[in-house]
Amino acid sequence: MGPDARIAVYYAPLPDDPLSVEAATWLGRNPMSDAALPQPAIPGIAEVTADPRLYGFHATLKPPMRLASGCKWSELLDAARSLADSIASFDLPTLSVQDLFGFLALRETEPSTPLQALADACVEQLDRFRAPATDIELARRRRAKLTPEQDRMLVRWGYPYVFNTWFFHLTLTRRLSAAEKQEFLPAARAYFAKSIAVPRRVSDICLFVQAAPGAPFMIKERLKLRG
């Protein structure tokens, strides 16, 4: 694990979940194998999915981080496994394709206390492995015009959207123009209609790794929730 590698804790549907298959095709990449996949025949889809394609289909639990000085991958893995062992699996609320601040994402249709608790636990219990955010990283995040609370979260946790400011989402596109949204919102709703109707449980968490800046995020470990 090189010094510039980043590790994130994400929720990703199980490999045999229809949503995993459809989302990998929508984005054009399988985050388990890094294989490129043919995307749906929608003009412009390759360009509007370029950013989420790099990260792989996921919902953020613990945002990407570099390992703190003196910390080892094996230690983080052991801590993440212990965390997963302490948390029980739970039903994921029904999902829907939504417009989230201008980009498209799959979001839950009702609040989920276990989902929030899982994200909170990942952020707090694994934070000792996180290298502090650099001044450049802080400045980049602040370009989003953060609220005072979000800025406090950024300074303390290295990311502005945690705990009270966190929101579950599985990103499908970059931020879209009004004209793009008119095309891609109905297309995404039609494309994902069957797969999001399937009931699913949150039964594990995934450790994604980005080996170097600009490299794609890959699923390195999938840890079952055993609580």
C-alpha cells in the first residue's frame, strides 16, 4: 500500500444483486475486476458518468483517506472487520433515482436509523487510521461553499458530510445541466426501475482502494456484518 493510496469504506450491493450488474453497466466499469463494460445506448452517457465511473458504484460510509503515518493496511483491515462483526445486517429502504444537488443518484425513500448508525460507526471508529487532510484538500472541499457545520466536520473528520450532514446516495452521474437532466433523469428511472424494486439488505461493507492519484477505486475487501 503506497503512501499516496487512498482507502474508503463504502456500501456496494452484493455481486449477484441485479443492481450491481445494472449499475456497473450504467457506469461502464466493474469495480471488482476493473473491466470496462459497454454502456446503455444513451447519447452522452460516457461523459456524464466519467466521474462516478472512477469511484465505482457505491454509497460512502467512511470517505477516502490516506493511511496515517505508522498505520498499516492490515491494522485497518482488522479494525474494519471488528466493526463489521459488531453490527447486524438490516433491510435497505426502497431506492429511487433522485436529483441530488444537480447530479443523479439512487437514494433511500425513507429514513433508516441503522443506515445512519453504520455510517457514523465507520467514520468514528476508523478515524484513527486517517492521515490529516492537507491544506490543498481542505481548500478544494471549501470551494463547495460549505455551511459552518459542514466546515467543522471537514476540519475534524476530513470530510464535510458526516454524522448530521451525511446523506446516503449511490451516484449515477456528474452534475448535469438542465437540458442533460431532462434526458438522463427519465432514462435512469426507466433503466433502474426493475433492479431497485428488488428488496435488499445491507449485509456487508466494502473496503475500496485507489492505488494512486487518478487510479480507479477497486473493491479490495468485502466484510460481512455479523452482529
